[in-house]
Amino acid sequence: MSAPWKRNRGERLLYDATDEHVALVCRTLGIAPPLWRDVLDAYCAKWRPERDQTESRLAILAEAFAERSPPSTSPADELRSAGPICPICHHTPLRDCVTRSSGTQRSIFGRCDDCGHLALVEGAASGEVYSRAGYYSRRDGGGAGYASYLAEREYREHKGGRLLDRIIAATGRTPASLLEVGSGFGFTRQAAADRRIPSVGVDVNPYAAQSALDLYGFRTFTGTLAQALDEEAIRPGAFDLVLHQFVLEHIPDPIAELSAVARALAPGGFAAAWIPSAEAVELEVFGAAYRSLRHDHLHLFSRRSIARAFRAAGLTLTISETDCSLHLLRGFLDDAELRALYASGRGPDLLALAHKEPS
């Protein structure tokens, strides 16, 4: 690989990243370092001073990556013959499909032309994957699971705290109670306890529920939110905040899930969904290698599709904004450009807040 281009005073950035950043990119995209080195060489060869605007640099990177990675766009006839229907709009056929292949595993995602939702229409992981103990200790070939979930305890507690602080700032109040769906080992619930917010957890994985009890003494309902409500394990209308933190994308029927959220919320309460975005610029740049195209992600949401899903469940979207936890484009774009991209709604992580109207 050619030496990375550096930014000197008065000059624009071509590519400037540490070895750690290169390793992060390769790990996240699931590509080998030699391929990335070839992409960087091609990127630097294609760059010209007159092509130094943000969008131009992204287009150069996308072109260089597409030339060196497997094709990601599938013919429309690879979708089922009748054409799958958008799970949010319920009437618009999905088009513009993207295929993610990993060994013998192939997953096909289709996009709704109306609301922009991206849905997994072929190659989904079995629903049983979420209830296995191994889900938290190894990642499978399709991207499902975690390689070292418990080892990331401190990071995830801090991340959960930052998310809660963000929600508190956006809503203008500290929630009186939290229900976290997909609460895992209880990392975000501990962050809530640090802020004196009482919490209840729901998770389909018995191993996660036991781990939350062992680590923090937190009791967790093992099952779905609808089951917890139907079995009266949690009381309808009891929670000031219901949180799905990278969970809603795993659930087959998001609208039914959000309808259960509406049942659990107190009047005036908020629902928060932290979800992968279908509008991320990384999807445009990296195609099928985009981090959220996994066989356990049944949905990638646009700002329009999550607003429609909330509305169908009787909730009103109040805030939708994007951000990023792993800045793969840092090194091509400076911090100001990244902030501008995220502010425009093109970050990979979408935070949506919805309000339940007071009685």
C-alpha cells in the first residue's frame, strides 16, 4: 500500500488514518487488509484537487470499493416472483435489492420506493438464534451474535449511559421509570441505576437474563414484550420510557412490537428506538459490505419508515437523528464533514423518539 496521504496545513484531506483505524474498517466490513490496501491505492490515484468536495470524495471511495469487491446489486427477479410487500407500508412492492454473501450464506434485502424501508426478504437467520447462550460469545458467518459481549461491559455501560443522557436532553426530563426490551446483560439498566432511574428488563434469551441477575441482581422477564404484557409480568401503562436499543430490527413485525410499546407506556411517556439506518451514506459507499446488512437484521429503517411504524402503533415521532459509533469514513472526511453528514440524516445509527399522547 502506498503511504497514507496526510493533511498538511492549508491542504485538504485525502486519506489519513492510523493502523488501528484500518483494522477497524477491515473488521467491520468483513474484508481482508490487502483488498482495503488496493481500495486506498485506487482512491488516491483517482483523487484530484478539483474533486475534493465531500460528495466527490465519497463518490471516489465508492467507485474504488465497488471495483474491488463482489457485486452487491441483484436483478429484480431474484426477489420472490410475486414481489414481497413493504412490512411498514403494507402495499408497496420492494425493489432495488442488495445481496450480502458470506460463504454459502446469502441474504437479499429489498427497498421500499415509498417509505425507504429496507427489509430482509431472503436468507434470514432462524429466530432461535436469539435464545442461544452462544449468541453472546460468538458471531456466526451471517453476522449474528457477539464475539465478546461480556468483555465489553465497561464500554457498553458507558454507551448506555450516553444514550440515556441523550434521551434525557432530547425529551427535557429524566424518566421516572425505564422498560428496556432486549436488555441483555443489563448494561444499560446499570447506567439507568447510576442515574437513579428504576428499570425493568425483557429479553428472549435465558442466558442473558441469568447474566443480568448474576452481574447486577437485576431480574428480567424471559420472553417477548407482548408475552410480558399478556402474562401481566409487567403492568400496562406503567413506564415513562420504553427503550429498544438495536433490537427492533430483529423483530419480524415492528408495528406489532411498537403497539405493545404503546400499551406499556404511561400517558405522556416516550418510546426510544436505536436502530440501523437504511439511509446511511456507508450503504452508498460500501454496498453489500455495509455493517448492518446481517442475516439477523430483518429491517433497516429510514426516517420515514420509522415515523410510519410509530404512527401505525398510535405514537407520534418527535425526534429522529443519526449518529455513528464506528467512524469508518474518518480518514476520508474530517470531523466537521462527518458531523454534517450525521446531521443530514445519513449516519448509520438512527435514534427515533416517539411520544404517547397524555390521556
